[in-house]
Amino acid sequence: MSPGDGSTTIFTVNYRDEAPPDAREPRLRALFEHALDAILLTSPDGRIHAANPAACRLYGLTEAEIVAAGRTGVLDVDDPRLPNFLEERRRTGAVRGELRSKRGDGSVFPSEVASAMFRGVDGAEYTTLIVRDLTERNRIEAEREDLARAKDEMVAIVSHELRTPLASLLGFAELLLTRDYPEEERREFLGIMLHETQRLTALINDFLDVQRLDSGRHQLSPEPTSVRALVERALAAAGDDPAHASVVDLPNDLPLVLADPDRIHQVLMNLVSNSRKYSPGGGPVAITARWAGAAVELSVTDQGLGIPPEVLPKLFEKFYRVSSSDRRDIAGTGLGLAIVKGLVEAHGGRVRAASEGPGRGSTFAFTLPVADGPAPRTGVLTSAEPMPAAVGDVLIVEDNPAYASWMTHTLALHGNSTRTASSAEEALQAVAAARPGVLLLDLRLGGTMDGWDLLAILRGRPETHDLPVVIISAFEEKARGQALDLLEYLVKPVAMDRLVAVIERARVDRGRSVLMVDDEPSIRRMVEQALALEGIPCVGVQSGEEALSALEAEPDRYALVVLDLGLPGIDGLAVLDWIRSHSILRDLPVVIFTARHLSDEEKQSLSQRAEQIVAKGKGVPIQTVVARYLGQGSRADAAGQSGR
Ligand code: ADP
């Protein structure tokens, strides 16, 4: 019997079975044929005599090809561990170790090889090779190591990032409690404590976001959204940064995208703030967008520190931070980009990072799906949908970030949403992006225009001539505001309660008259009374004609129309059509208040043009519905009380 003749009787050697050899032979062959691991029969000089089917699958070769290839065809001869492996086998007769193996296509893979030498019945020396592919095992091990590393990093970062602000908070709180400091120092310490508290809040919010994204519990409310509005809002919120000019380049024909505006705001804010943070030497930050098939791709590009190519794939991992000397002093947790990725992917988009290398700037881009069809004019509320922002937010125009921050916090405490702008230019952008409910205006501003210039521009434009404006300034120039229809002129410092009260009044004065259209005097009176109890002014009219002339005369006066359908003359449906066909009234919320029984078809058609249908006498208090649209009342009040 000679090696290589296709026979495997060689295996009978050393096999301690009492059965005669010809009875054992078929069992040995079956063992060889069906083994899951690759088995090769070789000679110490590297020749291969036989290979089992598992070996053929592993190498992607036929047995004949394996035999022809020999040892150098299936092992990577450049593996530095190979000489030791062979030497050990020669010395001890058996060896097991990790070696790089080679497939038929030339690709190299990690493997575990066990090899033993024996003497055949023909007296010649043979070896067996049992080969296991370790690719999958190594992948799992690497993953485990990555996880362990990420966990270590997380613990290190969390303890550093939490302990540092906590140490300041603890230290200053103790000092303030145990010593008497002059007022100025007390305030300075409190300022530091406030700042550290804000840092902690942001950090904890990041942790919670990551946690929510990981567990798939992040609630998104995507809606057709203008890319330009998203970009303008982010830039207004990021504020002016003299070292990093913002350069915006958006094509005019971009389609609407399907986005949750608040979440994508968070994505853009993260990217813009990273671009500024990692460009310590300054330089422009460009925001661009382009069509990319069924998506729009937005990119943020800076000319800062750039990113080494080998770490590009890791940037979006949680807690990953580039550790190079040029960014040692830049604080962060490595969570920002993980949140960006999670939020974008939750929208069905993709993120990518690109950089020409260290010192050559970076681009971060993400896609958002294009929204199908035009944006709906108004949503029809169901009890599960959030309350609409019927009155709008407060736009704080203030160049002192600390004071802007105080106003933001104070107003937020009383349920007001706010945006901030630090210059007149930014304020104009923010107003164009979305008309605020109230403008809170400082007179001294960054940029070339002051508060008076801004006010003059706003009063000169038809869309903002009636915008409620409150001036809040250290200058006492109240008289100058008289011609400009100011709601209030506040001189700094302003007490918290006063600020809140003025903003509250701005809304009631300017935004909350309801037009009640009903021919039944008792119903008009009932609704007027109910709304008066809620502090909501109401104007009642008894016919369609009167409604049209009231709206025509003072289109800005009304925040909402409560409309009966069965009116004499011009009926409710005609009034509704008229409102919807007038561009300045098109977005005026209308609540249908009717005793008429409506078919499903009628309800469907009405629901496309009116905010809600409330059935008279069905136990739904109309004032609850109205308050809901005007931003008053609790969500719980309005929930589940849809009259439709
Ligand atoms: P953080 O900024 O808190 O470290 P991020 O997740 O936002 O965390 O970013 C991860 C890492 O990516 C950062 O540590 C930084 O080194 C790198 N990086 C992010 N944005 C940029 C950028 N615009 N230019 C250069 N490096 C960046």
C-alpha cells in the first residue's frame, strides 16, 4: 500500500479494535467522510495524500486539487509560527496550535491545526492534520473584547464626567453653607454651580438618549419637513460664533423630508457643535444638502483637526473618542455621534464620516427619506396626537448667553418653549423659519444691527407687522418704543415673576380671541361664558356673513374659530371653504361645533379642512377643546375627549 493511491487502509494502524481489519475499514471511512472538521492525511515532507469532504468545503477545492496543492497550498507558509509548529511535531510526534490557513482562492484565514505523526502499515511516516476555521470564534472574541473595552471606557468617562461637576457642586455648596462670602463671590459660586448642573443635565440626557436608542424605545414623530427650516433652526440655536462662520448652501428645489424636527435638530446641533469644537483654530462650517435618490443628504463640513483614516469606522461607536494630542483638552463623552447615528437610523437614514486626514477637516453627512406628496396643511387631531403649538414659542433675542440662558430656563419653568438668537440677523432667520408667538428683544445685540433696527424691519413687513414684541433692556429708552407698538418695555434686571406674567399677557392679548359662529344666542352665550372662565376672550357672531366680515376686517385677531354648520344664509361649510381659500387664514384652526348627525363621508371630508369636530350636547366641554388648541389646559384634560 503506497501513499497517494486513494486508499485509506493506512488508518488501520494503531487502531485497537479486535474486529478483523476488513470489518473495521467501512467504519473508519465513514468517520473520515462525515467528520465536521477538515482532516488531511499528509507526509512529514508536506505532501497530501487524502482530504475529507469537510476539508474540500473549507478550502473550496476538490480532493484532487488539495492533493495537488500540497501543504504549501493549504497553509500560509509566511506564518512565523509554522517552523516552530513543524519542529514541535517532529520532536514530540503531536502538536496543536494556531496557524494561518489558505483557501483555494488565495484568501488567508485563522485556524487551529492539530497534527500527529504515525507509522503506516507500509513502514512509512505519515501525519494527520485536523483543521478548524477560527474566523467566527475570533470575531466573537473581538466583539467581546470591544464590549469589555467599551465598558471600561464608559466607566472611566462616566466617573470622570460625573465626578468632576459633582466635585465642584459639592465644594461650592459646602463653602456657601459654612462661610459668609460677599454677594459678588456668592453669585460667582452660584454661577459655577449652575453651569456644572447644566453640564450634568446635558450628560444625563445624552445617557438617556443612548439608552432609549439602544432599547428601541425612542419615540419619533416624523412629518414632512423643510430641510431649510431644519438648517435655519439649528443655526439660530447654535448662535453666532465669530471664529466659525456658517456657510449654508441649499438647492432651492429640495423636496420635503420625512423627519421628526426636534430629533433632527438634535442631530444638526451635535454635528455643528462638533465642527466648531474640533476646529480650535477656527474656519468656516459649511452646511449643504443634495438629492440622493429617494433621500436628501445633508452634510456638515469643517476645516478643523480632521480624522485619521483608521478610526473613521469607529467614530459612531458609543464612548469612542479619538485620542490624539491635538484634542486632549477638548472635553466630551464620545456619545454625541452615537446619538446622531441612532437618531438618523431611526428615521431610516444613514450616516457617514469622511476626512482627508489629520489637519484637513471633516465632513459628516446623513440622509433623510424624501416625504411622499405635499406636507399636510393641518393634522386632524386624535386624542393620541400631541397638542399643536397654536400660540408659538418665545424668540429670545439677546447677545448675552448667560442672560439668554436665564430667560430660557425661567420661561421653560412655566411651560414656554423658546428659541434664542444673539443678533438681529439671526433673529430674522429664526422668524422666517417659524413665526414665534412673542419676541423678547434686547436692544444691544451682536452683529451690525441693534434691537431698534430689528424692530423697524419687523414692523415694515406684512407677515410680522403685528408680532407681539417685549423689549428687555438695560437702557431706559421706553419713549422711543411708543410708535413701534410695543407690548411692554422691561428694564433689566427683571424679576422672574414679572417676566413670566408679561409673556403670559402677550399671548392672551395677541393670540387668544376666539370667533364663535352660531345662530343660537343661548349657545353663543354658553360658550362665551365657559371661555371667559378660562380667561379666553371670545367674540360671538350669528351668521356666516358676519363671520366673513369679522375675519376680513381683522384677520390677525382670531386664534381659532368655533363654527356651527347649520347657519342661515352662508352656511358653516361655505365659511370653512372661504377660510381655507384665503392665504392668510389658511392655517387658522377651526373647530366644528354642530348638532347635525354627520355621515362617515362627511366627517372624512370635514376632517381634512377642520381641526376637530365636536358634537353639541355630547358631553365634550367646548372650552376644553378650545383651550387645548390655544395651548392652555392639560393634555390629560383634552385626551380622550375627541368629539368625533
Ligand atoms: P465627543 O465630542 O463627546 O468626544 P462625539 O461622539 O461627538 O463625542 O465624537 C466622537 C469623536 O469623533 C470625538 O472625540 C472627536 O475626536 C471626533 N470628531 C467628531 N466630530 C469631529 C469633527 N468635526 N472633526 C474632527 N473630529 C471629530
